[in-house]
Amino acid sequence: MPLTNRVSADGGLHSLAARGTMMGNRGGRLHDPQTQTLGRARWRSRAWICCVLEFRGRRRKVMGEGYTELFFLDEATAMAAGHRPCFECRRADALRYREAWQRAQGLPAPPSAPEMDRQLHGERTGERTRLAPGDLETLPDGAMVRLGETILTRREGRWLAWSFTGYRPAAPDALTCWPDSPAELLTPPASVAVLAAGFRPLWHHSADSAEGS
């Protein structure tokens, strides 16, 4: 039985065999190391981070005595779920994310990690932003929305449908078949602003093939 550590674009934790291309955590242990099952908690701190799968040869026992390892399809998924780049294993990316945050917010100095975490935590645990159909085209690449049962993301000006295994081109009527229902913005607004300010997330390889099809 696969462990319940695969993260969906809406931040939920699921039991699936495929792990994706990136790892992360939510500040501590969410599982029982004896049974490798989740407890009720879904985070231990505001620091929800997105990491690389390998770093300096370190090896971890997944769902062991330490923090709960979580896995994402890619960084666009992790950002939609409310995570940000790790300042240890992905320092260059984390600095780029912080610089984009500073530009987006018009701050006089770069924000600290706790400052960003505090804002992100409020956004991912609060009510989700609702978007009218006309607002969808204003979203930057990498932002994710939910329309009905479908999760969509922007990529090079086109819409792709997200799944745990990868991306595919969105159906031609994907943006019109729910005209009376507003889209639900999954990516926290602060990270949407970071994307709009020029931060480029890491994508699963299927996004390239889906974008070109």
C-alpha cells in the first residue's frame, strides 16, 4: 500500500504509487513512524517548503522518525499547494523567489522566510479566491485553478489539465463548460504575484509535451 504522502495541487495528501519530481515538508512529523500512517495534523509549522529529491548524498527513510516527506508532481504543483522553495537545498531558487516577492510587493528590502511563511499560511488556510471567467486570462504561467472537478494551469499562454501523473492539453471547452461557476484559485495570491513578477517554477516534463501538442 503506497504511503499517504503525495500532494495534490489543492494541498491534499493522498496515497499513490508515483512520487513525482520534488519533495518537501510542512515543518515536522505528521505520521506515526511505527504504522507510517498520518495523524490528524496536516502541518507542524508555517514553513511549508519544496525541496529536491537528492541533496548532498543524504538518505532518508521515508516516514521514519523524522519529518514527514511529501512528494509533488513538480514545483508548480507545490506552489499551488502552498509551498515555497527551500533555502537549504534550493538556495538559488529560494533567493529568486524572494526577489520576485520583493518586486511584487514593492518592499524596500527582501522579506525573511518567516515573513513569507506567515502570509502564505494565512492565504492557504483562509478562504480561497474566486475568479470570474474573465479573470482567468490575467493569471501568470504556473498559477493553478479548479473549475468543477478539473485543475488547470497556465503554460506559455495555453491551459493544461493537471493530474498526479502529469499534464495534458485542456479540453477545448474547459473554460466555458462552467459559465455560472467562478474558478477557484488554488495557488496562494502571494505566489501568484511571485509568478507574475518573473519567478519560473520547475515543471514536470509532461508540461513541455502537452504544451506543444
